[in-house]
Amino acid sequence: MAKKKMGLEDLGGFVFSTNEEFDPKEYGAQEYDEILQPHEQLLEAHYSSKGRAGKKVTVIKGYIGPEEDLNQLGKDLKKKCGVGGSVKDREIIIQGDVRDKIMAYLQDLGYKVKRIGG
């Protein structure tokens, strides 16, 4: 039986190119040209420990905007809460259950925040 030839779909959408004329939109990459104001966005504050060896984290989902702004917001939230965290897959992950602090801070910035779970 012959082996099936792998395609881009089998790589999970990951594409690497050194071609200067490469257009990521051609392969379905999302780009956030539109910048929504904070009062136009609804963020979700999730509480989770799933897949993290029992460690509790707060996950902020739903941000629409450039990657740089998302990273800066994540950095500000980590600093405000005095904990570690990261930004992955367009989600801000903050260590610990600090939803109340995060929600208050985001609401002060003008975001609409919905508490999800727990």
C-alpha cells in the first residue's frame, strides 16, 4: 500500500516561506486591518486548569485587533496583576485566578468583559 503524500493541510496550516512575494492571505491567514475601539469589543474572561497540570489560569479571549496591541495588552495585564503569563493563539493567558482584577482593569480601559465559568 502506497503512503499518502502530505499536503499543507496535514501540517496544521503552518506555512514557512522565504519568498518575498509570498502572500499569507492566499493560504487563509487572518489579518486584522480593522481596529475596533475598546467599547466595541466583547472579551471573555475564562477560568481554566485543563491541560496545565492542575495549574489555575485566567484566559482572555475575543480580542480583535493587531497582534502587537494584543501582546501589549497581555503585558499590561501581567504587570497589573503581578503574575506571569503569555499570549498564544490570540488568547491572553494569565497565571492564577485573577479574573476580578482583570475584569475591573479591562472595564476601566473601556472593554466589555463577560465572566465565563466558575
